[in-house]
Amino acid sequence: MKSENKICQNCKKGFIVEPDDFGFYEKIKVPPPTFCPECRMQRRMTWRNERTLHRNKCAKSGQNVVSCFSKDSLFTGYIYIGPHPSYRGSRMPEKYLNKFKLL
């Protein structure tokens, strides 16, 4: 199978679907995309909740935290202070940690 050029239904920009992608779509039994990667990401991000913040307490330490989950939510909130997985072993700079320690 060859690469296929497609036009996004949303923004009308061109994008390429690679042969490996077609194999993946067949494997999970979904049709090839009709939206470009940027528009697909925008659609996914609309369901994220980063605009409504709630005051909660850490379930482990009891410290006040700001969370995207309400107190009535089924999710348990914890404070995580340590290396973020995307930092590959480095620690978050202390000036940023200080902002989150006392909310």
C-alpha cells in the first residue's frame, strides 16, 4: 500500500496517511482519518477539563490542592512532587515547585 494524500474535512489542509497507519487502522478496525492530525488533536482536547478548577485536599497528605476534579468526583487526588516522566530523570525547577506547595 502507498502513502495517500488526503484533504481535511475541517480545515481543508492536505495531510498524508502513511502505509503503516493504514495497517494500524485495519488492525483496530476503524476507517482511515478524514481530519488532519492537528484537527484531530483539537477535537480530543475539547473533552479535557483544564478550564474548571476545584479546591480539594490531597488524599495522602491532606494539603490543599487545585484539581480539575470536583470534591464529588469519583477520582482521588494526590500531590506529586518529584521528577515528571517527560523530564527523563531531571527534577522540576524549585521555583515552579514553590508555586504548588502552598495553595
